[in-house]
Amino acid sequence: MFRGPNASGVAKATDLPVEFSPEKNLVWKTSLIPGHSSPVFTETSIFLTGWQDDMLFTFAINRSNGKILWRQKIKRKRKGKLHNDNNPASPSPVTDGKNVYVFFQDVGLLSYDTHGNERWRIPLGPFNNPMGMGASPILADGYIIQVCDSESDSFIFAADKETGEIAWHKKRPLAARGFATPILYKPKDSEELQVLVSGSFQLEAYSVTSGRKVWWIRGLTWQLKPTPVMDEDTIYVQNWAGNADLGEQKDVISLTEALKKYDKDGDDALSPEEVSEPAIIKNWEKFDLDRDGVMGRRDWEFYRMRSSAVNAVQAIRLGGRGDMTEGAFRWRHYKTLPNVPSPLLYQKILYTMKEGGILTAFNSQTGKILKQGRLRNALGRYFSAPIAADNKVFVVSEEGKLSVLRAGADWKVLATNDMGDPCYATPAILDGKIYVRSTTTLYCFAKL
């Protein structure tokens, strides 16, 4: 799946190259159409997605030589909204080692077999997300699980991986914009496997088998991009969402109070004509989530929660029943916060990667900064998440500068490798090789 086992970004490979490029330590390379999805693996194949014109593609690539084994295309049913940096092939595939499962916001969820034959399809969308979708599907206990958060009608569902039959479907009324891929958690005192979703304002745990909401933590911000990471008892959630257009964080009155103050026609909703506050009028489209021209209960509650949301890297105690917010936060850090790249937990150190090439290493137990600095030869923007193996950390910038660092509290840049092409996908490491996807090419590197 995206970033390997439970999206951790950590591999067991050793003897990895430090210096590599399209001309050095190259095992093979394969030309590809654009796509932001990251490579996932079976014993013999690599799966990726891409797009071209009105078509969406799924690729199977031979791991040993990079040759394309098969590709399947499907026509886009629509052209959903996308942020300039997003892509209609952003979510990564997931595989059970034989079949592959892919999610496209303009079609839905599909499964292909080993030979590229379509097994089943679940139509989904259109989605009311002005940034486009980003969460990747995951597999758990025979189910394929997909989160679909948007500004109206957000939900999570599980489907039988063999038949595509929906096992359960749960609405997520608080969720607005969500891009984080779920991860899995099994409490020590229970056999109940849970899927953890980092979304608008809350971290929520659902039962994998029933979809029942088991526990939740309040205190997250309004849109979540990074996928969290975890150890045995703590989950690390990184959230930042710009609120500069709303001014400083503030308390907002309840809808009941707002209706008393503004609702002149008594219809239990607020129109722009009734509300006199310039800050609300200016940002009306951001609060009118369902675009019906008025602010109802969900819209106003979203405005309240967004106005008071706190941006932070947070270490949160796992588990429980019901609302577990009280006492759940082990530590929080409020400065130098990344936007998109997911954090990395490796050898008890938490790494975060911010725009401008700023890498921060935290003591994962205390939140103390061990080292913070700039990757001087890779100062651009970052969308790809850092990964680790062989006592090294690997991270690639949007402009294609891939830094290799010696891992540790006093991390050090060992090399900066230029891919010569922009990179949005997260690299993958397996069996002594590192796989890097640029906007035009999939590379396989190893010590040669």
C-alpha cells in the first residue's frame, strides 16, 4: 500500500545506494504518463496509476526489468475539481499480492486481477472537494476500505475485496476536506481491528468488521493532508491548514445564538443578506459547504470549529471507547509545520519535512526537537513523504532533488541526487532497491 506496511514509510532493506541518478546506480527506468500515485508491490510486479487526456490508467510493471506487463485504461466520467498541484491519479493502489485495487475520483473504486482483467467496479462521486481527492485505499481482514471526505456527504466504506460488495458504509458529518490515507490499529486488550482516520477536527477509530465508531479525539484542524504514523501506543498526527484568511483563532457563537442574532426571516438558516459581519461574508463560499446559498447547522458548526482550530504536530495516546480527548495528547508542537508530506517515525525519532527544505527531528516520546535544519541543496517545495531504511532517510523535493540522510538525532545529509524531473510521488524501498517516480519516469536504483 502507500508507504508500505501500515503506511509507515519504513523498510527492512540494507545496502542501499547513497548516490544515484538517471546515469548512476540505475538498474532500469520506464517511461510513464503523469500521475502522483506511489509504487506498490507484489513479489513480481509493481502497480501504479496515471492519466492522459480523458483516460485513467492502471499499470503493472515487471519488478526485475521495468517492462510494462499490462495497462488498463478507463474513461473519466467527469472532470472533478483539482488543486493546481493535485492530479486525477493521486491515490496510490493497494494490492493483496495478487489483485490490485485503485481509486479514481472521476470513476470510483476498481479491482483488476493478475492479468489486468477488471474484477469489479464501485462507481463513486462526483465529490464536492475543491482540492480534489487524495486518500488511498487500504486492505484489512478481507475488506478494501476507502475514505471519501469532501465538503458535503463525506463517508467511509468497506467492500469485500473478492466481490466488491459493500459490507458497511458510514457517514462522516464533521469531515469536510480530507486527504490522509487511513491506517490500522489493534488494541492489546482486544481482537477488534480498527481503522484510524485523520480527518477534519477529529481522529476517529472505526471497527473494520462493522464500521462502528469506537473512539475519537477532538482537536485537529479542518483539513488533513498528511497520513499519520504510529508505534505501539501513540499515533503521530501532523496537521496544518492556513487560516490567515479568517484572521486569528477565535471563539464563535453557537448556531442557536447566531439565529437569534441574524435570522430575520425565521427559516432556521442564515443568508448573506442576514449576516452583517464582513469576515463571514468575505469567506461565505468556504462556509456554505453544500453550496445551497445559506448557512445551516453543519455549515455554521464547521465555521465555529475551523475558526478555533489549532495547527500542530501532535502525539496522541491510542485507544479507548467514546470521546477520548481528555488526557489524550502526550505532546504538541506548534511551529515550523509541514503542509503535505506525511511524518516519518524511524528508530524512535519523528521526522517532519516542510517546504523550503526544512527537516525537523523530534524525540518521539517527549516532542523535544533534536535537530532542525535546511537541506541546503534541496530548498524547494515538498509533496512526497520521507521514507527510511538501512539507517538512512530518503526524501525528494518537488523539483526532483532526492536527499539521502544519515538517520539519527544529529542527522546529516550524505548526498543530494538530482532526478532531473519534478517528483510528487513518495519513493519506495524493497530488497536493496529504491524506486523513484518522477512526472515522466519510474526509476529503479541499487548499488551496482
